[in-house]
Amino acid sequence: MTSFLSVAHSRALRRLSLFAVGASAILVLSIPHLTNGYARLLAFTMLVNITLALSYDVMGGLLGYLHLGHGLFFGIGGYAAALALGRGFHISFSLLLAAVVGVSVAYASSWPLFRFRAEVFALVTLGLLYLAERLSTSLATWTGGAAGLSLPPDPASPWTQPSAWVLTLVVVLGHYVIRRSRLGMELIMIRESEEMAESVGININRVKRRAFLLSAAPAALMGGIYAREISFLVPSDAFGLDHSLGPVIMCLLLRPGTTWGPLVAAVGLTAIQDILWTTMPRLHLSLYGALLIGLGMMHTCRRSGG
Amino acid sequence: MDLVSFLQLLLSGILLGGVYALLAAGLALCFGVLGLLNLAHGSFLVLAAYAYQTLQAAVPYGSALGFLLIPCLCGLVGFVTFTALLGGPYRRSPEDFLTPALLITLGLALVLEELVAILWGHSMAGVEDRFFPIQLGQLSLSGNRALILIMMVVLSAALHAWLKHTDSGRCLRALAQDQLAATVVGISPVGTSALAFTIATGLSAMAGLFYVTLFTVTPHLGLPLTLKALFLIVVSGRRSVVAPLSGGLLLGVLETLIAGLMGASWASIIALTTLLTCLCYRPDGLFTEGGLHKAH
């Protein structure tokens, strides 16, 4: 009986996910045709959120870590690309640089990070994000400090929207593939029981590190694209809590560890956020706060129920 | 830098360290008993600081009244918060409590931060020195600061005495040592945890009153302060309430000296980097002792 129910349930979920993928594909394909500035920005925000949510899900959903500093890589990618663009490099080189720098930072920080227990990992990632924000404020000769770094208007701007949606599609498909690959299975196994995974011969640290790098790379790339699209970076935005807590909420909201869950949540939350920001701009931190509180209170129910 | 200004810096470092130590002591209390890493801890400090500033400006003898009332009120708010938000998840699964607790307290920190920003705007809070300065040779120390120094010592001693010599303090330590055994002899885990959370929030409010008297407070100070205090208890590596005290003092002195030498913006960067580096060398700092969080 229960197995029948779960089969029916998963079938409904699959149908829903097909619908969601179709809807977002239509949305994504329509983006290059958007000329209206507001709609263009909204669509771009949605792409950023989808990419961040799904790349976060590799760490948060599949591996089950609470990672509070995903925006660190977004910000690092953004600043790397902005600094290269500001010195007159081509956009393709700048984006490459963003990805390389983001992945190198992730690689370097993964050595100490995975020695921590999951709770301390969450704290340390939040600490790193805060540290990056302070550093980018203090290194004013490079980053422009708290006043921000603005880029000159560019000839390559028509490329940012298409590259954003190509990246998003790659991330969506990549997440789908990773989840069904050997790596995805290993991640899920580590999430369920680290001892078990170790006992069947999985190299836990290597697998975790791969997941970390795979989740950092799209975030850094998207940060680079964001820097070009917005043409203006401030520490409080690039390394702000929005780009770190948003993905956590989007991942945990519906069904962590699936492709459709973070995808649908990212699309939905972007729309809700947009409405809320335009109607009551002062309450946007509280919205995140209330969502986090709700998710935390649901967390144990969900565990004991499922 | 001459000797006098160095000593002056040292003194103000010790005061900042005292604030860190009080914050960390409350956090350690929560962590020891509940296994709760409370990310909203510093937000209560900010809330108390702003409330104190308003009260002090509005009412005669506001500062004395504030020192009596605000920690109690904040403790009450802490109790309500615990019962409303954290009690349920804790009761459902005490062993799987850390992740929901992190989510809930982070959410709470954001809500409190915005609440303060809405109620008091983005202006800084600070309280002017009211007492006469005390002159010790060439060193000058305002009466406020001397009073705070004394209160910090008294408060730490009182906390220590409470934990060692009263029934409720013993319950708390018993629960921190071995939850199962404590439950068997009739200690209520939820009730004692609520008590620990209440006292921790009260202590955080007290630290807030000190902080606003010594320095200035902005609405966005909460989370960074909490992070520093959390790293402190992680680094100090023992679930004792007294251990973070010395760490807090050290951090305060370090941060103030760096601020004096290199400028304020580098102080918190270097402090945080130091804490993170220490943590890298002691990744299991918190969890090495047995009890509630035995390594499985």
C-alpha cells in the first residue's frame, strides 16, 4: 500500500517536474527577446536564482550540508570578472577568470572546511562570507571599497543575457545528470550515512570536494555574468546575505536533492520577492528571516515523517 | 606609540574583551546544555542597546532603570522565543536539532535586525559619558568604564557561583554532561534548556548595555558579533562556561590593538582570520569531550 502510494506520488512529482521544466524553458527561451529593462532584469534575476539554487543543491540537497556561504563564490566571481573587464580584457576571458578564481578558492578552502563537522562547517562558511565582505570593503584601491566598483559601458552586453541562460540550462541539465550519476549516488549515500559510505570504499573527502567544486563553479561564473549585466558591484550586494541565504531557502523549501524542487522554488520565490520588494521594500530581510524560521521548524517534522 | 596611549588601548581592549566574554559565556551555556549554536545571540545585544539608549534619554534615572529592567525583559523575550520557536523542534528530535536550530536562529537574527532598523532607523546608538573621569597618573578612566569593569567581574563571578552552587545550576551542568542520566534522575531537558536560553539572552542584553556605553552600536552589528563569539567558543574547545572568558579577553585586546595600529576596518578582519586559523588547527575543538555530543 505504502509503496503504491509512493509510486503514485513520484509519478505526480515527475509530471509536475516536466511541467516546471517546460515552463521555465519557455521563459528562458523568451529572454533574448525581452527589450523592456524591467522584464529583462527580472528574468536575469530569475536565471541567477535558478543557477545559485541548483548549484547550491549539490552541497545542500544531495550532500546534505548546511552551507551558508554559497554567495562567497558568486561575489568572488563577480569581482574577478569586474577587475578583468575594468582593465580592458574581453568578456570571455573575464568569465573564464571568474570561474578559475572561484574554483581555486573553493579548492583551497575545501581542505580545512571538510575537516569540520557539519554544524561548524555552516558557521565557518558564514564567517568566510562575512570576511570576504569586510576584505572587499577594506581593499578599496582594488575594489572601490564600500562605494562600489562601476564598470564602463560595454559593447559585449548583448552577450550577457544569452550566456546567462545557456549557463542556467547547463546547470539544470548538469544537476539532472549528476543526480543520476555515480557521483550523485555517492553524495546521497554520504548524506544518509557517512560510515556506511566509507565502509563500501567511497573516498569521502574526495567526493565531498568534487561536489564543492561543482557547486562553486556555476556560482562564480554567474557572478561574473552578473557583474557585466549590472555593471556595478558593491561588497554588501556581491557578498550580501541575499545570494547566500536565498539558495538555502530555495533548496530546502520544496524537495532538496531533486532537480525540480530548487528550480520551482527559485522561480516562485523570485516572483514573490519581486512583488514584495516593490510593495514593501523595507521588509525583505524579514521575509528571508521568516522563511528560514519556518523551514527550521518544519525540518524535524519532515525528517520524522519521511 | 608611547606607553600611555598603549596602556589606554589595552584598557579599552580589556573592556571590549569583557563584552565578548559575556557574550561567549551565554552562548556556551546554550551550547553546553542544548547543543544549540544560537545565531541570534548578538541580535539581542543590539536590541537591548537601542532600548537602553531610548530609555536613558526619556526617563530620569533611565540608566539605572535600564540596567535593572532591560536584561530581565530580554530574558523574558528569550524565554518566549525559546518556547515558541525552538522548544517544538527540540522536543521532537533532540539529537537532530543542530540544523533546524541554525536555520531558526539565523532567521530570528534577520528579523530582529530589521526590527531594530525599522524602529530606530539606521542611526548609530551611543550613550554619552555621564560620570566624572578618574585619573590614575597619566591614565584616564571614565567613571562609566570603571563601573562596567567592576560589573563585568561581579557578573562573571555570579554566573560561576550560580552554576557551581545552586540546584538549577547543577541541573544545567548535569544536562550538559549526560543528557540521558540527567533525565533519569528527574531533570526536565526542555525546562532546563529554556532556563539556559533565558539566562543567555539576559546576559547578551547585559553585554549590550555595556557595549552601547563603551562604543557605538548599529543595527547590523548583531550577526558579526555573534559569529565572533561563536568562533570563540568553538576555538576554546571546552563546553565550560569559564573557558571562553579568557578567550574573549584575548580577542578584545588583540582587536583593539590592531585597530589602534592599523585602523578600525582591519581589526575585525584580522580577528576573524585569527579565529578561523585557530579553528583550522582544532577542527573538533568543540566536540572532543564526551557527553551530549560524543563522536559517534
